[in-house]
Amino acid sequence: MNLTNYHSHCSFCDGRAPLEEFVKEAIRQGFYSYGVSSHAPLPFPTQWTMEWGQMEAYLDEFKNLRQKYADEIELYVGLEIDYLNEESNPSVARFTELPLDYRIGSVHLLYDAAGEVVDIDCSPAVFKERVDRHFNGDVLRVVRMYFDRLFRMVELGGFDVLGHADKMHYNASCYHPGLLDEPWYEALMKDYFSLVASRGYLVEINTKAYDSLGTFYPNSRYWELMKEYQIKVLVNSDAHYPERINAGRMEALRLLQAKGFATVAELHQGSWREVPIVV
């Protein structure tokens, strides 16, 4: 049943429960391969990222849990690492030298004209307020800035899995209805996934918003394009609560099959493998 998940957040960052509670829930639900991916440290403190001073404890706790539950589940440790700038992104040595099983590369933050960091991973109402206040209401410029950062992150590398590949699409479409149907945006997405394919990254089908918003990241309208480009995919729930580790997984798997995908990527014995979709 493809019972895996590699994108989850525990109390080391903005997750709502200790790491062990996620492991116990994964075992209870029959998961056979599971990974934790706390938000990696940024150069400044936030309410949603780890601090560098927590890294040793994070890795030690994971190591202990991997040993404790070795007979019940395969456990893996990763980080979700943001592209912030050229000095803080998944490719820098401070991240690549960590003893991790995998890395997720994501973009959550932009700079406004004054150099202030703006978090655009928020509700549609908050997103609109931030676009109006920080970017003079120019949401199309914000979209282009967001994808410029994604392009640069993909070019620099240092990660295995592309996290919520078009996370902005929902908020930007609420602000600017019809955005996804505009030719320039369609061309942008083709260029984007073409570059992703050329670098060989895995792309997660992020199910976090499926139950609440009815959408996946990336938007399912691009899954045929990813199949055409031979991009390998995996299904992740981006869970912040143990009880939500399985949210949207079956719906995503069924739709992947309908779009022509026959396999998903899973970690087994320390390596990524293509596994048939079974629903």
C-alpha cells in the first residue's frame, strides 16, 4: 500500500509532537518506511525552524529511535532546507556535511525591496496582506521572484527531494484568479520542470493541503508534464501532527495512477527505489 512518508515535522521545529510520537503513529498505521525532516536552521531565529544548537540532540534522538524500533520500521532522518540566499541554501557545506539520509529543498521566504525577509507560506488572507504591504500589490512580480529562487535552488543542488514544488500556486491564484491559465505561467512551469528533470531530483506530491484546500503541491494539472519529463515522484504528507501522517496519501496515489504513473520512490535499506503503486 506504499505506506511511506518522508516529510514530517516534530517538536524540534514547528511540529506539534515529539519525534517518537510520529514514529509510534507510523508503526500503528502500518508504515514500513518513515522519515523525519525538521526545518533546517536559518541565519536568524524563527518560530518554525531548528536552531543549530539543537542539531546534535536531533540527530542523537533519531539514532536512538532508529535502534529502538529497528524491528518494526525503517526510519530515516533528513532536513527540509530553505533556499534563502547564496550563503544559506541546501548546497552549502554546513548542510551537505551533516550525516543525513536525505534532504528536502524548499522555498518559503522572499526579500522585499528593503531587504526584509517575507514569509509567503501562509494563509491566502495573510499572503494578500504581505503582497500589498511588501510588494505594492504586484503579485505577478512575487510569483516570478518565488520561481527565480526555485530555479536557483535547483541549479545549486545539495538536496534529493524538491519540496512542495509550486507551493505559491494556491495563494497566488486566490489573489489573481486565472493565473494558472495564463500562457506565461504555463511556459514558466514547463521550463521549471524541464530543469528539475535535467538535474534528476525527486519531486514530492505534497498532500498537506488536500483535505483542507483540495489541492496538491505541485498542482495535479502538471503531473502529466512531469510524467512526460520522466520525473520520479514520491508521496509525502508534510505532517505536523502524528495523526495526519497519512492524510491525502491514497487520493494522491490513485490520481498518480490515473495520470499514468506506475511507481513511486521509497527509501529501502538506505537507497531510493522505484516501487509499484498499489491502491
